[in-house]
Amino acid sequence: MHSVERFEAILHELEKKKIVKVSELSQLLGVTEKTIRIDLVALEEKGLLKRIHGGAVLHEESGSLFPIKERKSKYNERKLNLSEAALTLIKPNETILLDGGSTTRQLANLLGDFPVTVITNDITIAYELMNKELVQLMVLGGTRIGTSSSLFGVQASDLLKRIRVNRLFIGATGVSIEHGLTVLNSFHIEWKRQILQCADQVTLVADSTKFEKVGLIQFAQINDVNEIVTDHQLDVHIRKEIEQLGVSVLVGN
């Protein structure tokens, strides 16, 4: 098992149990306790957990990094403001692609007042849009992995090679000047890299808690996107650095 796969497994166990023991992880993953301790050090350095005697717990500030139900209620107002700002970028009759995520799901909820075509691989986004008469919906098929609401697979990948959209709205686990855009799960990587290639304009939607945090795997550099939609709590120095890279920053109210 590669280190990234172990990282994912450790974080998955933390998500379920909130606390993990080195001895249990060693047995679960079939590696030595020394290897687990090294992994925990690496994850702690990324701010994803906090080591304790004999194990680890979730880092108290890392909740926004995990794709868990807490995100549905936490930061709702902030995400609504981001979504309202993102909505202003969409023109009638455009074709947009919505990557899975809580903020893009909120954006989907706001659509419906003008004609637009939406492509997504996220079943919760599709559910938000299915009764909106002015929205032409295309759902990319595939397989649901774990508790994710997104679908991944050959069908979606093949179709992406043949489509072109006006704008992509994409999310990330972490946004860093040095390390770029990152996610926690390896099955997101090829999907995100592929959707970046089929859009005329790429918009990253990420609230300020995501900045200067780093997930496990990089899928793009910051300047691979055209603009970033975020909230007013983004550090002004980070914003200036991003804009110096040629990426515009749109701040929600």
C-alpha cells in the first residue's frame, strides 16, 4: 500500500471514529507501527490531525478539510455569499460544469431564473436542479465511491473528452500559493485534472478557511484557474499574491 493510500485510510478512520490508535492502524493497514507513526507525523505537518500518545485525533481546525456532514451546516452563510458572487459570472444560455462540493451545491440551488445548461457528476447537485424548468441538466454517470455524492468512472471520462463548456466551477480541499490546489482523495485527481481541460473559463470556489491549507495530492497550480471566488475573510496578503499570479479574486459580501 502506497503512502497516499495509507493517508486516505487513516483520515477515513479518523472521520468515522474521531480518534485512532497506532496499534489498530498498524493491524488494519498491514504495516509496522513505525510506519504508522511516520504517516501521522506527515499528516500532522499538513494540519490534518493532531498526534496524541499512542495515536491521533482530528485537528480542531481541520474540520473544513473533511467531506463530512458537518459541512452542510457549518459556514452556510459564508458559502451562500460565495455562491451569490459566483452566480454573477454566469450568463444566460451558457453551458457550465459544476464540480461536486457544498459551495457548488449552494450555487445550483440559486440557479433557475434564466436558461442555462448544467453538467455535473454530483447527484446532490442534480437533485437541486431536476425541477428547475430553465435548467437543462446533464448528469455524467459513473460509480459512487464510499459516501461521496459524486460519480466517477469511464463513462464520465469518455464524455468529458467530447464536450466543451463556457465555465467550470471547481472546488479544492486546500489552496496554497506554494502547493497549489489539493484534495484528500486520489480518486478525485484524474477527474479534476480532466474537467480543467474542457472549460473556456475556470472558476475556483473556496471559502477563506481553505487557503494556506494543503491536502494530500495536488491537481493544479493556482494560475491554472482564471478567477477565485471567496469570502471577505481572505487575508489581504494572500489575495495580493494570487492576483500577482494573474488570477482575479472575486469576494462575496
